[in-house]
Amino acid sequence: MSIHSQVKRVTTHTLQAMKQNGEKISMLTAYDYSLAKLVDAAGIDVILVGDSASNVMAGHETTLPITLDQMIYHASSVVRAAKRALVVVDMPFGSYQGNSSEALRSAIRIMKESGAHAIKMEGGAEIKESVVRILSAGIPVMGHLGLTPQSIYKFGTYSVRAKEEAEAKKLIEDALILQECGCFAIVLEKVPRQLAARVAQQLHIPVIGIGAGPNVDGQVLVLHDMLGITKDFNPRFLRRYADLHSVITEAVAQYIKDVKAVDFPNESESY
């Protein structure tokens, strides 16, 4: 029996069971059909259609410019490819802040128009009302605390968050609020490993880290970073599993050379 004839979809319930059984959750971003298909077939648990598409797909400096329509476009492409992974979509900046009715509208649009399985939102106590409203519509919500890239201009830096006791205390409070509201998981970005471990221990929902050390329930990285397609982003938490930057550059250079030398197409490549 081929694996694909018995593929079982990962659900929010699966992730909960994984946490209880001590099995780590693997999560990567993807933004298009072709790469999402590869990531899904490799057996990833969760695919995040991240607003990092703003950086890696569109070349913006921050995640702020990407629109709801663009996120839905990326999410639709990924959903068409993913047969097993749980697909979570970032709510982009401006689609939920400060207005819970608009937040609900945005979340409904993502779910209806892309076919995704859940949405992700940055923030704690300040987005509580929106989280509750979205959950009451039956839409699963993943939280995101620590370094919240959509608030880059408020903090003015991408450095590690919650190093001070007051901020650490607020982060734990926010995590508990999100859990209480009904979030099925939380991403913790760039926080000290001891604090991340404390949060993961205190919560009964999965905590997925990015730059939050090993003592959480799972890990997430941006696909283009871990595949080594991007070269100019080198945070401490990033491990490059391939050097596609070199592979692609060399392949393109060879193609150019072959075209110029009339080596491509050859006899067998012509009709």
C-alpha cells in the first residue's frame, strides 16, 4: 500500500496528542505549490504560510506590506499541494489589529478562499477579543509571542525579547491568556531558552519555537532560510540544511554557458 493511499491529515488534535506523548512537532513555512508539495511529501507536520512571504517572496524589508489578498493567494497555492500537513496561515498586519469584527472578517476570508486549516496571529492580551471572536466562528487559532515581527517599528529591533523580568512575566501571562481563549498552539520567537521551557511546561497546548531553544514542543524555520536559498539572513537560531543558493546559481550559470556555446539543445534534445 503506498503511503499516499493511507495519508492521515495532521489536525490540531494530532498536535495536542504529540505534545502529550512527548513527540516533537516539525513545522516549516511554504508559499507556493511546488515547494509545499515537496515539504508535505517529506512528512512535515505543519506548513505555515507565513507573512515572511513579504520578505522572501516579495522582497520587502519587513512583513508589514503584505496584504490579505496576497496571503490568500499564497495559502491557496499551498493548500492545493498539502495532502498531510496542517496548513496554518498568518493573518497579515492590519487585518486584525484593534478591530475584532475586521479580524473575524479577515479570518473567514482566509478559511473560505484558501481552504486552509487554521490562522496565526501575533500578540497576547491586546488581541484577546479578536481571538475569542474568531474561535467562536469555529476557526482554529495559533498564537505568536516573543519577537512579533509585525510590531517591528514599536520595538525598533529584531533582538531577543523578554530578557527583562517584567517582559518575561507578561509573556507568560499572555501565553496563559491565549491558551484560556482556546488557541491550539503558540509560536515563541526569539526568547531565552529557559523562559521558553517554562512556558512549554506551564501550558497544556503545544509551544513551537523559533530561536527559543530545544525545550519546547516543536520547531519552525523559514523554508528559504533553512534550504540556503537566502544568504543575507544569519540569526543564531538558523541551521542551513542545504546550500541551494550555490546549486541554483551554478545551474543557471551552466545553462547560460551552454546556450551561448550552442551546446543546448543538442541533437537528442531537438525534434
